Amino acid sequence: MLPNRATSIAYVGWADFLQRVRSRRLLVILVVIAYFGYQLNVGTFELLYQDTVAGETISYRGEPTSAYVGLSTGVTGATILLFFGYYILSGSIMRDRSTGVNELVASTSIRNVSYLLGKWLSHVGMVIVLLATLGGAALVNHLVHGAGMTNPLWILGAVFLVGLPLGCFVAGVTIFFQSSDKLNGTLGNVVYIFGALTLLIVILAAGSEQESGAIPLWLRLGDLLGLFAAGEMTFDALLAVAPEYSGPPVANYGTGSGEVVRYHWDGGSWPQWFYINRFGVILLGIGLVFAATVPYKRFAPGGESERRSLGDRLKRIIPSLFPGKTVQKTEIQTPAEISMTPVTDRASGGFGRLLIQELRLLVRGYPWWWYIGALIIGIVGLSGGTASGAIVSIAAIWPLFVWSGMGYRTVQHRITPLIVSSKQPLRQLIAEWMAGALMTAAFLGATLWPTIVETSFDGILVLAGVVLFVPSLAQALGLWSQTRRVFELIYLVLWYIGPLNGVPALDFAGSTSETAGTATPLVFAITGTVLFLGAVVHRYLQA
């Protein structure tokens, strides 16, 4: 029985893996991964320590030996998988549902756990491909740019030791989220990115407060990216060139700043606890797959068209409150008795009616708490009763559910061929964009109202920039990628850096007082216009 179960899991995993590697999108992902591998060897991204000496920031970086490059590459691979792996891997279960494969699977003897484990194996296979590409690029580029002899064991070994276990965990999270009706869409995307950010920030903040060599074991076991292990292995080499170093004992990662001081590290043995850490991360990923069998349903859940609004539910309930009333029976007519009015003008509905329908598609079908939250955002924003930056940041993320369907909805419901073959194929695209722009103006206009009143023209320019940019970005990425995940990922990262953290150059929503009166709104307005024109050209070429 067990060999048959293992064979079923292997077949499911292999079939799904072949489906993935045939996608042309994978080539783009691998090119980006290889580019990261190149950047590691020219010093753009590195493991580093930072300290302040005489009021100046000093970045302590290792010389590009095989060991140091391998360690940096492993942390890079783990970082990519933690923040982008979910969005790269997710979609296989949804693809089976959209193509009807799930119904074929449901008619076989394959159990749910075997099916999900097969999908997990396919995800792990993709992780191996990504890490092999990253490690191979780092290996080749070290031959050209590196210092000392190129050691493939250190470079590739560090990549897979640090990255593969985390990839197994991310694959498990992906399977669990995609198996849940509540988490297999936009909500799951938002929960994942903020969960990953919160977990990483908490662990690193707790580790940075510890003294060298005093990081407790329980905290080390939560080292997802291998930064604690990297710090433990390279800290002595750092002290050899900077005995006065007083910064945190945890290795940092990124581009750094300030004066650069190099230390030499040729490798060493990995800490024993790190092997336990990696093994535990793998087991946690497998455990999530078994947990996914609880919410998983073989058949696709009700789609967007099957959701009922509050008014529809009341209409169904009200007749049951008056049992004395009877429902009139509908008289059935034969086909010969039915006369249909011939269609003489395919554009008789008018653009206004199309715009109203697009607005209805954007705003319907969400949980009740979403509408309550939208109402609260509008009231608080117009009243000016809280900090402007806080409410603007919330208003910039709350309609994510609305925007993420733009451009993608026609693909999801397979009506793109009907639109492009119609008399005016661009009408739907323009109406959808205008509906998204109206929603953006409603949310951000209410929260930016105090800014508009105070700064007049500058505030209006900020609002115009965000109205032009956000729906254009959503629609263009939805059309080009034929998925909502690309927009959600890019927008979440942009929102996190710009409006939430107050970086003026990326604050498209105007949450900071420094944005009004600068060129930032104009830049986003121009970008939005270019994206919209790109979407129009794309639809024109389709037609």
C-alpha cells in the first residue's frame, strides 16, 4: 500500500513540475535570479556588519572568497524565497480548478494527502531549480570577479543548506493557503507578506539585543535566513580587523552605507544547532501540507458570481417570513412560442451603462467587515480626527481587493475573446479603468481632503497622481501577467516602503507632508499614464 501511495505522490509531483517548467514565465524568473547571482559577486548585496565610529557609519564586509560569496548567496536565496517564493510557487491548485483537472483527480483513487504532497514536491522541485540557477550564477561569476580559488562545494553547499529548507517551508505555507477558501486569494497574499515581515523583524530585533555568543538556543532555532549562523561563523574574522566593534553580533544583509572595511574569512564548520534548525524548518513545511488536508476541497468552491449580497439574502429570507403567501408559478413556453427581439445595434447600451456595470463588479462580493472598514476610513478621513499619514496609509491598502481584479477579471472568467471580437473592444478597458479611478478617488480623496484644503493645488496634484497611477498599474499588470499576484506583490512592496514607512520618493499616496509640492506626484501621474496607454495598446493588439 505504501509503495502505491509513494508512486501516486511522485506522479502528481512530476506532472505538476513539468507543467511549471514549460511556462515561459519561468524563464523571466530565472533571468532575474541569475542577475541577483551576478550582483552578489560585484558587491551590490552582501553580508555585512555596521557600526558607528566617531559619528561615521562603517560597513564591515568580507572579501569575496568562495566561503563568503557562498554564505551571501545562501542568505540571498533564502531572502528571495521568504518574500517572493509564495507568489512564485502559488497557483498550481488554482490552475487545476480552473482547467477542470481537479474533477479528474476527484474521480481517481488518489487521496487528498497524496495529491497535496505531490504538489508540495513540485514546489520543492521549483525551489531547487531557482536555487541551482542562483548558485550557478554565483559560481560562474566568482570565477571572474571573486578572490582566491573557486570552491563549488562552499558556494552551492551554502545555497542549498540555507535556502532549500526554507523553500520547503514556504512550499508548505503555499499549499496550506491555496487549500483554504479564505486564504487562496488577495487576503492570503496580504497575510503572507505581513506575516513574513513581522516574523523576520521580531526575530532579528530580539537577536540584535543579545551580546556576542549569548543568543539563546530558542531564538537561534527561529533563524529563517541563516543570519545568526552567518554571524556566529564570521564574527571572529570581523574582530580580527575591528577589535573595537560594538554593534550587534547578528550579520546584516543588503547594500549598506558609509565607509567599507574588509575582513577575510575562508570558511569554517557550520554550527550544530543550524542543522537542527534546517531540519525543523523542513518538518514544519511537511506538517503544513498535512494540515492543508483539513480545509482542502477537491471541487472548486463557489466563484465570484455565486456570492450573494446582503440584499439577495434578504430577498430569499423575506418570503419565508410570510408563509401565507404563495409564489406564482412561471408558465413554461415551448421554443416555437418564444420570439426574441433581433439585435440591430451592438452598442445600444451606451458607455454609461458599461461604466456602472464595471463599478458593480469592483465593489460587490466582499465580506461585510470590508464595507464597514471603508465607511470608517471615509468618515475618519473627512473629519481629520486622526494623524493624516496613518489614515492615508490605511486607505491606500484597503481597496487592494478592488484593484487586484482589474485587467485579470476578463481572463479569469474567460470573456476576453468575446470582448476583443466586439464592435468596440477598447470600451470595456476604458470603463474598467474609470471605475478603478473612481474608487481610488473615493478612498484617497476622503483621506487626503485635509491636505487638499491646506495646500490647494499641491494637494490636488497628489490626488491626481495616485488616481492615475494605482488603477493603471493594476490594470496593466493584470492584462500582461494574466494573474492578480504580480500586481499584489509589487503594490504591497511599494506601499510598505512608500506610504507606510514614509519614504517621500515612493510615497505615491501622499501620506507624508514632504510629498506635496515635490515632483513625486507628477512622476507617478506620468507613470500611470504610460501604463494605461500600454494597456490600451495591449488590448488593441489583441483585437
